Amino acid sequence: MKCKDIQADLLDYLEGVLDEMRTIEMEEHIQECEGCRKEMNGLKQVIASLESGNDSIVVPEDFMTGVRARVSTTQKGRRTFIPNHRLRVMMGMAAALFLLVFMGTAVATNGFGSMMDWWKDSTNKQTEQVESYIEQGLGEKLNLVAESNGVKVTITNVVADDIQTLIYYEVEDRKKENKYGINFTEGLKIANQDRDWDKKDDSTFSPINSSSALYSEKDYVYKGELGALPMSAEEGTIQLELTKLEKMINQSSEGEGSEGIPGGSNEFIEGKWHFDIPVKKHPALVYAIKKEKKIEGNPVIFDKVTIAPTATILSYRYRNDNDEKNMEYLQMASIESDGTFVYPIMGSGGGGGSAAGWNSTEATFESLYFNQPKEIRVHMGPASFFVEDSARFAIDPSKELPQTFEYLGSGISIDSIKVGKPTEVVMTEELQPKRKYETLHFHFYDKDGQGSSGNRRDGYYRDKEGHTYKASENFHRLNELEQPRFFSTNHQIELSTDDRKEPFAPIGIEIEGYSITTFYDQVIEIPLD
């Protein structure tokens, strides 16, 4: 099975909608292929930070915990706030939406008057950070210029360590017609990637794995940042070749006509731009640790802390020993060192996988490199658990809709079914004051079995005190909420089959179980020897 086929089905795999045979094939490949494993973990990070619908934006509770932690200005009377400078995006298809969602949150939670104000401030801080890297000899100030078809591309700075390489660039349209940016999935090639990067035989491999937009006050000038995997050698050259650039359009959550974050238009200008970018990696500080904690009877082991100039990475693993509550994920809220707190870099994918019953992951935070900590204090965040509680409900095609049934004391209604390619289903859930579950794990089935599905959902946030807030209307207020949990109530579902010509006609829904979230106010002290 080819990696591109695996990666094409990763979303369906993570949503649990693949059939049993395909799931087994996926798991066998992912266990053996490091590239696909990293791709999956990166996608997990994005999914954990972002869920979207057509007309509303729904973000799960762990994302809100991270936002709340970053924007809080006090903690036990002593805190240095370190903003999130790098908005890491692991998948091109999610880049623009992720950027808009997170920036919209930052506007509301940091007191800026508009998205543009926040974006300018964030870019200024990132520029200051890059200048600090260069002053301390941890980065290179460059002025590499190439021009083609009336468009000038300049590589301005590069910062590299054992974790990643960050490349900063500007694109100027000399014809003064458009803004163009680098699309890291199209028109970009690293000519020396086979020689200077450790990789397995994978035709889809590219060292460039992320991209983000920076604010530019100049007309027809686009600024951006590319993230790349570290080179194999300590010093070397990145041979960057561009054959087309993407036209950028303004995207804004503040209404039509307002200036916004530029996003891709899928329109390109062709040309030839070549750069030999000198890179010198700066070593990270790596600390092997063995610290164990139990969460709901499940062991959690902290294995390693990596502190590099650009990021801090906490490596940990957990095992599901509690048959009643299967841990889906465990998030760390922050890391503290001598009164300085650093927070997760949203969208940063972590390595990991599953072996011998252990689920391994990496949490990526802002850097503690300049603090030179002797000890860190890890502040735990929320954990999500899957509780198996199966139920099966028939849908009678001969009867009118809606058709309702009850699950754990809450009403669930199939409001409409439009059979087609794909089949569209609208499902709603009752939100009672003490609803036992937050979100359901379910699938629809027809006369021949289970169909694959896509699910756009909306719902309500419920805080620690039990107050509820409609998700699509109160996203901007989430920093005010204490321990918000997301409860799904509305589903727009698409059902399809890959190998049959006839449309999927559901005759029932099967619920495997549900997810719940627990917040932890625990601190793990870890000496760094």
C-alpha cells in the first residue's frame, strides 16, 4: 500500500468510519511507516485544535484550554507571558481556516481592536524574536534574491536547530497587481532532499512541512515563514526551487470588504526562482527523564524533554489500563520554569505512535532555551476518554421523519434524510442539564453494512458552573469560561460508499460509545540533571 493512499484516508481513519479490513491495513502500514505516522500525529493535533462547519466554527475543549492558558495574565501571582509567535500548520488544506480561527480568538482574548491589530502585533513579536536569534548567533540574516516573470522572491532569514528549520521570505509583485505567496505543497521542491535528509523510500516526502503568513504593510508584498525538518548534517545548504507562486486573497472573519489574513486562491503564476540557503543547526538540550503519573488508573510516563532555540518538546506516553475509560488524548496546559510559563504551539504535529500497548506523543511548546532551566513544572491540562456503551437503533424508511430514540436518558432525533451521492442526514441531540456524554462515536448502516461518513457538527459549550453557550455565537468569549466542554447537538452528515454505484440508504444507526473530558489541576515537577 502506497503512502499517498494511506494519507488520503487518514481523516476517515481518525473518524473511525473505515471498514474493518481497511482499518487493519491502515494500522499495519502506520506502525511500520514513520512518515505516515508523523502525518497522522500532525493531523491529530489539528483535529484536536480545530473542528469546522459550513456556517459555524466549533473548536473542542482542549483547544480552548490552550487558548485560555496563553491569554491568562496571572498564575499564583508570578508569570511572564510568552506569546505564541509561530502558528504552525501541518496540512495545507487546513492552513487558512486554522489561521483565521486562532487569530479570531486572539483578537477577543488579548484586547486588540481588530484581527489586523493582533496580526500586526504577532508579526512584530516574531520579527523581534528572529532578530534575537540572529544577535545571539542562532540564526542567519540573509538577502537571497531571485526574480522571474515580474515577481521578486527574497529569502530574508533562516533559523535552524535539531527540531526544525524556519525560513523567512518576502514576495514582491514588481508589476504591482497582486500578492503572491509560496504554496508549500505545489510548485516547491528541495533539490537536495534525497541527499541531505534522513527519510525512507517515500515518493511523497518533502522536508518542508508547514507554512504561515506574516503581516506586511507594503502593497503587493507578501511575507511568510516556511517550516522544514532538520537536515541530517550540522551544516549544509537547502537548495530551494520554486516553479510557481500562489495568488493570495484577503480572508477575514470581520465581514466583507475588511482587510484580512491572506489565503490561497488556487491561482498561480509560473516562473523559476532558485535559492541556495545556508543552514547551520544549533544543538538542542536533551534530558532523559523517567517520571510516572497515573490518570484514572492509566499510567503516564514522561520520557524526555528537548529544549531547542525554536521550541520545547515534552515526550510522554500513556497506556490504557482502565477498561471502563479509554484515554483518547492527554494534553499538557503549560510548562513552568522559574516563574516563566510557556504554552503549546497550536498546530504543531508531534511524533509518536503505538507500541507494546503504549501510546506515545510529543507536546510542542514555546522555547525555554534562553532560560536554561534546572527544573521544570508541567501543568496538566484536560484528558478525553472514550466510554464504550453500545446501542443500535433502527430507522424505518416507511415512516415519516423525524424519528427519535433515547440514549443514556437523552433524546436523539433523525430529522431528515436525503438519499443521494452522497446521502445527507441531519441529526440533532437533546442537551439536558446533566447530559452524561459530550460527543458520540457512531456510524450509520444500510442493508449491506456500514457506510463511510463526514460529519460537520455544532453544539454548545458548558463551563464548570454548568452555564451553556452556543458554540457558533460565543467562540470569542471562550477565554472567559472556566473549563469549557463542547457538547454536540447538531450534525450535518454525509454518507457514501466507495465501491457501490447505488446511493447509501441508511436503515439504522449504531452508537459505539461516547467521549467525556476531565480537567486536571495537577503539577508534575521534573528535575533536569
